Amino acid sequence: MTDAGTGRVNAVTSAVARQVRDLRATRGWSFEELAGRSGVSKGMLVQIEGGRTNPSIGTLCRVADAFGVNIARLLEPTEERTVKIVPAAQAPLLWQGTRGGTARLLSGIGEPDLVELWDWTLHPGEEHRSPDHPRGTREVLHVLAGTVVVRVDGDDHVVGEGETIEFHADRDHGYRNDGPRPCRLVMVVVTPSGEWDRRTRSRRPRPT
């Protein structure tokens, strides 16, 4: 990884550490409480808040769900702007495949529901499995190039270039590229607002 790439990863790690620490403190939660709500181990949470690990996209999703925020909130405090333009170079890289694939979070909106916009590239043979999201979460994928296989609840759905798929993402799902060329897609994730507790599979309004 280049020095610039390492710098961006370090910046993301530091931002997540600061935001998780602040959000946990605001709610008065112990590490044990956040671990129970998110399903992420106490040890991993300690590592995250200490800025000593670069958490996976699945871990970020679980922590964000517990707080009732989107992943973008963990990377940077939400700012009230009439217009916001994010340069391509500033879109955080949150997943890297074994063959060069990437997932970048382009934007996130926190009100009234949580909305995230992603840019994904899957190289031939790459796959990403996603944990179940909070109840009511939906995803919309539009394939810009190539073909992606979207697996939802054990069933495969082949989505070709120019096609769009919408599905309930509050169950086991994933994406893979079985084709001979890279697949690029944009993804929108919409999650109802509110803190999600994985212990009870329940949601409550997040603090204002």
C-alpha cells in the first residue's frame, strides 16, 4: 500500500475510534453494553476505540446499527449543509477483495432514515458476505458493468449490466462475481432509524 493509502486508512481508523468513543460516552454505555447490543466482542471494541485496528465492514455495520447511525457517522460527524460535494479521493475504502476488488462509501444520510450510497467493484472470483442488517433494511443494487450474483436467504439472483435488484437485507445475503471480467455496481442501503439491539432484535428511537 502506498504512503497515501496508508494515510487514508489511518485517518479512517482514527475517526472511527473517536466517534465510537464519543457515541458510547454520550449514551453512558459500558463496553459490555455496546458489545451486547452490537454482537461485537468487548476486546474488539477496546481495540477500535484505541485506534489499534482497522475494523471490517461487517463490524462497522454492527456498531453503527447499535448506535442507530449509519457508517458515515462513524467516519465523520454529520454536518448540516445545504449542499455537500465529496471528492472521489475522499470516499473511504472500507473493503478490499483478495483480487483487487473494492467497496467505497460515497455518502451517508442520517435523517429521517439511514441511507448509504456505495461504489463496489468485484473482480472475477471475489465474494462478499454481509451479516443480516436490522429489521426493515432494504438494499438496491444497480450494475454498471459485468454481472453480479446476489445471494439472499440461500437463493442466487443473477443481475447483469444495466439491471437493478432490490431486496430485503435483514437476512443473510452476499454478492459474488462468477464472471470473466470485473463487475462494478452502485448500492443504496436504507435502514429505519433507531438503535438496534441484537440481543432482543428490537429497535428504539436514538437519543436526540
